[in-house]
Amino acid sequence: MSQSVLEQLLEMGFDKERAELAVKKSDGLPDAMDWLEKNQDAPMEDLLAEEEAGPSVTKVEGQAASSLVCNECGKKFRSPREAEFHGSKSGHTDFAESTEELAPLTEEEKKQRLVELREKVEAKRANQALIDKEEQKRNEQIRMKATKESQQLKEELQRKEQLKEAAKKRQEKLEELEAKKRIKAKIEADKEERRRKAEEAKAAREGRPVPEATAPTPVAAAAPARPAAAHNEARLRLQTSGGNVMKTVPAETTLFEVAQMLEREDGITVSKFVQNFPRKVFEGHLDFGKSLKEAGLVPSAALIVQ
């Protein structure tokens, strides 16, 4: 019978080592299932140690024992296996033999007990499945949060790289403009030198004295030239889906930096800027790399954010 009970327990999915110990410490399939349920969370080492120690049983002198009784709680048992099972559940270790004969369980009682134990096992498995599902859900949430944080960090690094690249392009553009100015000044100086030498050669051929270089005579009546206004800031009126947003920023700020400012401070994602008068559309890396001054948006401009 023990082999048959063991096979049934293994078919139910119980661990072989625990199932073998359950068969040894119980009397039949219901007791074995009950023992497994009560001791499912106990370490196997502790269960084996209890098995080696075993409960102490007081013998009945001069009479044949028909049952066992727990001296700690008074409960009676038909067999040593039932007493061991009770001891493993309750922790009681003081047992004595008894001459009282206990009526065995009827077949109907055994079947009913087996059905109840199987229902308990199924309910416990269903509950464990729910716990595992919740744990899996929590783990997935943790994974998604970590992925989101990693993506945000990656995007932040990309934004910083774009800002650095935009600043580099602005610097390169300024250096290019300065180089062009120097080249233009050099060309004008060379042109003036050639003109002076030509005048000197012509005067020498004609026998005239070489004209002295004279500085241009300023016109007395002319009013002094008014210096062009230097606009160092740009006032922007940004029309968004949530209303108008006013920003005052340095003239060298790029459109990309304005877009990042809107996303960071106002939660608005920008794909392009549109100016109605004059009609201009700013989008893409090339336009977003321009400063507000380069884009003609200084000293003020009204833009539609899309």
C-alpha cells in the first residue's frame, strides 16, 4: 500500500523525498496529504531530524496496547504513524500506550477525508498561483521602470550631446564669419595698395609729382552715423495648444534649446516652429541648430509651436 500511496503523491506533483517521508509518518493517503500540507514550509533537514528523534512512548505493563494517547493533550490514536503525525503537527513528544480500542474509520469517512484534503491542496495551489502571478506582475513593473529610467537617461545624454553639437556649430560659424571679415579686409587693403602703385606709376610716366596719399575728408554737414542697435536678447511669444507662452532668452540661443526649454519647463514636445509673418517653417536638425539671431527672430518674434 505504501508504494501505491507514494505513486499517488508523486502523480499529484509532490517532491519525492517529502512524499516518502509523508508515507512513512502517516497511515494512508489522507494522512500523508495532511502531513504534507502541514509541513510544506518546513525545511527538509528539520523533518529528517525529527524523524530520527521520534516521540517518546510509555509502555503499558502486562497488557496489549490497542492504541496510543498523547499525554500532553489527551488525544488518542489508532497507530504509531498517527501518533507521529500528530507529534509532527503539534510538537508534542510525550505519548503512552493505551488498552482502549478505537474504531477504525469507515470507507465513507476515508473517502470524505480524502476529498477534503484534495480540495485543500487544490485551493492552496490556486492561491500560490495567484501569489506567483502578483510577484511576476511586480517584477515586470520593476523591469519596466528600470527600462524607462534607462531610456530617460539615454535621452538626456542625447539632448546634452545635441546641445554640445549646436554650441560647437555656433562657434564654428562665428569663427568662419571672423575669417571672412579678415579675408575681405585683406582684399580691400591689397586693392588699395595696387591702386596707389598704379597712380604713382602713371604720375612718373607723365612727369608729374607723385600724389601724396590723402585721408578721405569727412563731410562736415553729414550727421554722425547712428550705430546699429545691438540686440542681445529675443522676446518670443510661443503659441501652443494650451495657450501663449512668453520667453525672453539670449539672442544666441538655438531653436533646439528653445524646444528643450519648452519640454522641460512646460511639458510641451516640439517638432517644428512656424512663423506667419514673414512665413517661415523651422524644423529638422539644420533649422534647430540656428541661433535666434541667425533665424531672424531677434529682437522679438511670434511663433506657432507644433
